[in-house]
Amino acid sequence: MSLSPAFFDYLKARQHLINQALTRFVPRLSGPAARLTEAMHYSLFAGGKRLRPILVLAGAEAVGGEPEPLLPVACALECIHTYSLIHDDLPAMDDDDLRRGKPTCHKAFDEATAILAGDGLLTHAFRLLTHEELEERFPAARILAVIRLISEAAGLFGMVAGQMADLLAEGKKVSPEELFFIHRHKTAALIRASVLAGAMLWGATEESLEKLSQYGWKIGHAFQIVDDILDLTGDEKTLGKPVGSDLEKKKATYPALFGLEGAREEAKKLLNEALEALSPFGTEATPLRDIAYYVLERKL
Amino acid sequence: MSLSPAFFDYLKARQHLINQALTRFVPRLSGPAARLTEAMHYSLFAGGKRLRPILVLAGAEAVGGEPEPLLPVACALECIHTYSLIHDDLPAMDDDDLRRGKPTCHKAFDEATAILAGDGLLTHAFRLLTHEELEERFPAARILAVIRLISEAAGLFGMVAGQMADLLAEGKKVSPEELFFIHRHKTAALIRASVLAGAMLWGATEESLEKLSQYGWKIGHAFQIVDDILDLTGDEKTLGKPVGSDLEKKKATYPALFGLEGAREEAKKLLNEALEALSPFGTEATPLRDIAYYVLERKL
């Protein structure tokens, strides 16, 4: 199957919606701290695909929920993702000068500003998750459950732990289990939380949430494997950063452990399992299905 | 007035309670990311006075609320405070090697680990603010309001903005207004939020919250002024870091702008205003009153 032009229209419309919402929900300060929000906006608008916020909306659609009232949640997920990239690019971490073809935040500003911009984005995400507009539409207990989900997926039981494990694995021979730990925590946890957040707010059943959770884990892992493959085979211009940087940093990657062909096979297997998890859903899950193909096929 | 031995017993008992709660509420990971929580615990247990968590409990007591059910909130505030110190000490920020007489997190571990430990503490704070035990005791809408309060005080409308302004002011001549902006955002906002959080959860009236808010701003500003004074006049051993480091970094401080005597006068004035704000409260606000004296008198 290949992706239809209709899907790319959908993607573009959603990206536009989210960009508008980010402009609305992430303020620009004037005065002595204006530089902080300038750096935050610089990185927020540096060409991200908006995968996580789009998943928030698509996850809700799959259970019959309206996307629009979820925009503060969608923006919160993009803030968390963007903060993680800013901190990840710092000299003490991955030390990357370019991201999506543009100078990284600490290059465009400076290290201190980049650290604070990341801290600001992470904190503001939780401000957005308690946004007054959400409380007008959804029961407070459901909003709390979503904050719990996201703070676990982004923190000690998810992304931050994955980043730590990823750094510690550099230059070492890792086992398949360690690699799975890294991918699951670093990448898949926040993607899964994005898929679930909107559906939870709209009161999806436990069964639906369980299926969406499976879908989220699978595309999350597939996403990271494809990322690792692209780092080896991608086009520098499309990639926006030097090819082979994982290899140079001796990062633990799927292709390093299982070869390029093994990695491609695993990504396809995960795609099929993600689609399988969606089988109880009807056409309302079409966007999620298309996104799964998109995750696999972007520049593969 | 001088502080009674009873107050120091109270302080010690509360510090003990909070230390126990931190051990309980901030997990230690085993496995590939164990180093992350090791660094978090290192900084959490590096000799902090626990002012903010104690204020959470004392603020609740002032409106007749029990302190014990608030421990997840108290710990969340200490996590946020500790993350801010870890990031503030980084080479790209204040570049401090010592804090409370011990190596700073990036010295005891490394920069990458320190960045992630800060990120982990900040994210875990929001996990604690959605703790199941809170939801069993308090209405979900009140918990949401507290998360909103704290995410504002720690983020773009508080601490992170204050840190940005503080860094940008280094080496520059700042106006009294800019200094007030820095103190209010960098320090006072989170202290005020600590005073309010527990009282809000226990359903304090708008009038009580308004008075506690005034108290919080006043002691927050007093705290920062005293900090600036101690940096000039303190005992290196008690301080746990070199004296005069603000001067060396050309930081914007109250003594730099108004002289030591002017700073001492302002701190006393703020103490009196803080006590004045507490006048509608009876003996249940005794801890808050004592804490105000304590903020002013610690090693002045």
C-alpha cells in the first residue's frame, strides 16, 4: 500500500492547525525574559513534523472524539518533544550543531538559553495540560489521569530514563534487551502516551485504550528503528543533519545490532502488528492506519 | 523576637517527615537508567533545608488542614527546587562546583547526567502532583488548580523566566524594577506557590488564600535578599560555597543596588509585611510566623 494524496492533505491541514495552536498556547514574553520564549519559539517552529500532536488528535478520532478541544494537550506533547530535542542536542549530550537543517537551539542562542528554553517548554507543557479550556470540556479526573500518563511517559518511567540509558550505552556492546529498553523508554513511551491522551479525555473504553496502547508501542518502536535506518541511509539534505552520526557516536541502534535488512524487517513487522491492533476499529481509525504507514515509509 | 527551641524542634520534625516522604515518593530505578535516579537522590539529599515543602504543610495548617496527606505535593515542590539548583549550577549557567559544601551534581556525576537528573526531577514533580493518594483525599478540580499554580510559578510566569532574566542581567546595571522582576520570578513565585498549594487543596477561602499569597510574596522576596546578603557576609563553612561569588559573577543583587544596610532594612520591612498579612489568622499560623523570622534570621 502506498499513502494517498488525501492523507498528505490531512497531514498538512493538521500541521497547520497545530502550528496555529502553538502560536496561541505558547506565549511570547516581552521584558527581561523575552529571550526565553524567543528560543522556545525558535525550536518549536524549526520544522517539526508534529507527529505527537497529530497522534493526540487521531487517537481521539479513532474513538469518535472531536479533535479541536484537545489542542492544548496536542501542544503540550509537542512542547515536551521539543524540549527533549533541545536538551539532547546540548554539547554535554549529543553535541549536535544542526537539526532539520537549522542550527540547534544552543547554536542559534547559547547553552544557558537552550537549557532554560527546554526547562520552560517542559514546565509549560504541564501548564497547558491544566488549561482552563480543557477543564470546561472534560471531567477534572480524566485530565488528571492524562497528566499522570504523560508525566510517567516523559519522566523516570519513560523518556528521561531512556535518554540516560542511551547515553550510557554509547560505545558499549548492548544486548537486544537493552536496546529494547532504550527504544521503549526514549521514543515509544511518549508516542504511546500521545495516542492515548485524547482518547482518554473523550472517555474511551478500557478495551479501546488497550488496543490504542498496543498500536502506540508498535509505531513508537517502528519510528525509532526507521530513525536509526535513516541515520545510515538517509539523504543529508532531507535529513537536515550529517548522515552516520549515530555510527560516529557509537550509539546503540537497531541496524548496528541486527543489520540494515534486519532493521527493515523488524519495522515492517511492527507496522503489521500496529495495524492488527487497530482491527476492532472502523474507518474512524483511518488516520491512525495512514500514520503507521507514514512512520514506516518516510524516506525509507 | 528570637526563635524558640520549640520552633527548631518543629523544623527538625518536619525535615525528617519530608526526608522520609522523599525516599518513598522518588523511586530508585534499577537497570540501565539507575544512574539517573542515583543523581536525583544525590542532589535531593545534599542538605536542603526543605523550606518549600515545609511551607506547603504550614500553609495548610494555617487554614486548619492536616499536613500528612499533602506529602506528595510537598515532595513535588522539593523536586522542582532541586532541579532548579542542579541546572543553575551547570557550567553553562552559574558554573558552581560546590553547593552546601558538597560537589554539585555535574561534578559528582557529569554534565549529561546532571541535565537529565534535573529533567527527571521536574517531570517527576508533576507525576507526584497527580499521585493516587492525593486523588483519594482531594477533589480532582482542586488538584488541577494546584498543578496550574505550580506550573505557572515554576515556568514562563515564574522561575524559568527569572533565571533567564538573572543570567541576562549579569555584568549589567539593572534598575530596581528589573531586580524586583528577577527576585519575584526566580525565587518568590515558587515560595508563594508552596505557601498556597496545601491551603488550596484543603479548600481555603479566597480571603485566606489572598492573605497567604501576600505572605508568600513577602517572604519570597525577603529570602532572596537574605541570600544575596549571605553571599557577601556569610561564613564560607556555613554557606558551603565561596563567599562573594555573586560579586565575582557581577550578579544583580539587592546589596549591589541598595547597599548592605539598605538590603537589611528591606528584608526587615518585608518580614513585617509578611506578619501583617497573617494577622487574620490565629495560633494555627504560628509555624508560618516562625518561618518568616527564620527566613530573615538564618545566619544574618
